[in-house]
Amino acid sequence: MTVEQLAQAAHEINRAYCISRGDFSQVQWEHAPEWQKSSAIHGVEFHISHPTASPSLSHEMWMKEKLENGWVYGEEKDSAKKTHPSMVSYTQLPIEERTKDHLFKQVVASLKQYIH
């Protein structure tokens, strides 16, 4: 398994979780835009390098990367406008969004041993 394959697994688990909540906005990994794949890969690399990092720190690192790439808060996720409703502090996120950070962290923790 590579870092990219682990990122793909985390992405697909996130997509399945979103679908379970009625959110069909996430596309399959092979159709995901490069910025989204890159974000997932950076998230995997972060958790491999910082295995004890909390889900809240993971969110803060994700948000920092988004801000550096010109994203801002917006009520709707819009990649053309670079707006995202999760561009708030972790404590302001709804529990459903915080759950995604927990799932991502656990996927990396569970699968990182298979990276070669």
C-alpha cells in the first residue's frame, strides 16, 4: 500500500459516511479533483508523522492548508469560489463533521502499517 492508496481508502470511507447522511456531493476517488486528492494525501502524511495528533489538530491543519490555497468560509462548499462551511474552528463544527476527522484519523492509524 502507498500513501496515495491509504488516502484513497480514507476518501472513500468519508464518501460512504457522507452518503449515509444523505450527502451525495463527494465523488469517487478516480473522479475527484487534484486539490481534493492532494488534501487527503497531506492528511495521511500528517497523521503518519503525528500519530498522537487529535482530530481537532487534524482539522486545524486541514483548514490552514485551505486558507493558504485561498479558501474561505462559505455556507456552501464551492470549489470554484473556494468556499467551505467547515472553515471554522473545530469546536464550531457540527458533530457530523467532527466525526469525519475521527474516521480519517482512525483509517490512517489502522492502515499505516501496510505502507511500503
